[in-house]
Amino acid sequence: MRSGAAWLASESEAEQAAFIAGLDANELAALPYLFEFWALDHQLPPEGDWRSWVVLGGRGAGKTRAGAEWVRSVAEGGRSLQPGRCRRIALVGETYDQVRDVMVEGESGIRACSPPDRRPVWKASQRKLIWPNGAEAQAFSANDPEALRGPQFDAAWVDELAKWPRAEETWDMLQFCMRLGDDPRVVVTTTPRNVPVLKRLLEDPTTSRTHAPTRANRANLANSFLEQVTQRFGGTRMGRQELDGVLLDDVEGAFWSAAQLDACRTDKWPVFDRVVVGVDPAVTSKSGSDETGIAVVGVVTKGAPGDWRAWVLEDATVSGASPVEWAEAVADAYARWNADRVVAEGNQGGDMIEAVLRQVAPLVSYRKVSAREGKGARAEPVAALYEQGRVRHLRGLDKLEDQMCRMTRSGFAGAGSPDRLDAAVWAIWEAVLDPARSRSEPRMRAL
């Protein structure tokens, strides 16, 4: 769907001027309040028979405006005094102050979005917003779920559900209140976090969702803000959550957590004593098949044998690649990082892997390894190195890190195969956990 604003912005200056000149005084006055004209796609209600609409987005993606405009759409009638579709609306935020300051009085709040003849009045003593047509919206705090005992509504707007301290209890109490009208609905605007109430809501078949990253709303954000947060958080799991609006699904019992991986991230790296490219080849190159995991790890080996440090430098994984294509990707990573060794799992493919790789890069130093343990058992000693603070990550490893946060002792708790993680585990094993072999072998470089 393309908004009217997007269409207008794509026209020439002459056509834009002609469009504006063709509007009468009333149309010009109304234009700023026609949200369907200005809205981004993720800010418009989805079609269909949904009970809850979840707007997931990064910081500043326009979630608050979407919620405020939806409330307007159900509270207002065709004219200022005509009734709208809904008469009793709940506004639920983390605190009463946040409902007032963000949802009601904020720059993207309900009152700021409303035209003068339909602008509701905030009754602070009653914690109510009252429209000229008699519709009312009542404020509630997620810290006081008991306040939701008794009232009933035909619509509700819930803001930042994922950060509520008593989210489960408050959300459940709100559901008992949604019993007026023929089709009571709830809109949820939130930056995603890995909390049970949000995950269950998104899994509900009566829930619809839209999504957008922070950059989707860049026309309404300061350039300095986008530059600063992108530089600080781009390529991190926190950035994926707070800027891209992605729900990061850490698994209970996983070897790694988002917080742990964010803490080990760095933008600097030393001169390495050894660089290893780990490879977990895909069985086939068909569409939908597993990826060929390719991970590059650098290690500093100076000092005591038990005091090595490793840096995961790149995730060069390829999808749907033929053997020659993934071999070229491996050779490129080997040359790019001036690596010493390629190590690949040979349980499936065996000598074929080396043969294909040497067709592309004959002088690559190569070693085949065989998995004698499950993926969880193989990953656990590597996870211990992270706990000891001996592994660092460069930015841009978000897909690898997603797999890490789903790896448990009993195996991978995610869809498909953790090919990126397997490649990284093999590289770290070769570079760090098997130092005797590394010291005894000559250093080789690609020519």
C-alpha cells in the first residue's frame, strides 16, 4: 500500500503545487488531520477479522502515532458531534503519568493528532479523555491491574506492553473488560522484548501485526539521532530489538544470552597470531535447504597456554549456494582475513568438501573434522570460554547470535539447523581449544 504522502512526494514540484492549489480552504485545513493520507503502511490497521492488532517497531518508528490515530478513528464520528464506532475506550500504559504524557498529551498523542473541532478534553481528576460527541477514554496503569476490575470497554489502546512490570496480570484483567459492542478490539503498540505475554499474544490466531524499524520513520526524526543510535547500536542484538523492532527469542537454558553477547562486543581487534575459517557445509543447494555456515575467528596465542583470547570476526554464511559457490565464499573469507586454516565438518560430504575447495583455491590450508558428539555437547566448552570473558564479537553477527541464544545442552531449540553456530564452534575449537595441534603445524597463508 502506498500512502498519499508517498505519492505526493514522488511527483514533480509543479504537480505538487497544482495539487495544493486545487484544495479549497476547508480541505487545506483538514489535510494535516487525514492520517490515511500521511500514514506509513505499518501505521494503518490491517484488514480482516482481528481482535488484537500489535504494532511492533523500533524506537521512534511511529507506534504512538499509530495508536493515537486508531483511537481517533473509533471515537470520532463523521462530524464533531456525531457518535463514532466506540464510546468507551481504555488507555493502558506502564504508569498513569505515561498515559497522560505520551498517549494523551504527547507530541504524537491523541490530543495533538485531533482537529480543533474534535479535540477531546483531558479531565485530570477523573483520568478521562472526553470527546465533544460524548465518547470517553479512561486511563489505567499497568502497576495497578486491580483498577481494571469493574469497567467495561469496546476498544482499548495498550502502549509498551513488553516493558510493563505486571504485564501478565494487567493484560488478563483488561481482557475481562473487553465486552461492549459487537466487535471489541485492542491495539498494542510496543518495542518488542522477549516476555511471555507478548509472545503468547503474537501466537494467538486472532492477533494481527504490523512491523517497522526506526528508519522507516526517518522523515520525522532528527538526522543526528539516527546517526548516533545507528553508530552505537547498529549490528548488535540490542539494536535489532530497539531499532529494528525484532523480537529476539532467547531460550531458557541456552548457553548464551543477548546481554552476554552484547557485553562481549567490540569495534577493535589486535594483530592475530592465527586466523581460522570454520565451515559447516550444506548437504544440498536446493531452495529451503540448510545454509553453509562460514565463520571467521582470530586468536591471540601469546602468553600462557590457558590465557588465549579469540575474536569472532565475520559471519560469511551463504544460503542456497552450490558447492562451487560456497567454496568461493570460503576462499574469499580466507583471503580477506589472511587466514591460516580452513576447518570443515566432514561427516557429510567427506573428501568431496576438500576436493571442491581446492578446485577454487588450491593452496588453502585445510583440515577435515568429524563430529563425534551432538551439537549441544560440542558447543558447551565454547560457551565456557564466553563465560570466562575470552571471546569477543565484532558487529554484524546478529544472525549467528540469534542461533547462539537458542543452543542448549540438549540441542538447538530453533527452526532448521544452526549452521552459522556450528561453523563458529568448529573455528573456535581449532583456534583455541586444540592449541597443541595449532602450535605444531606450520603457519600457512593464501597466495
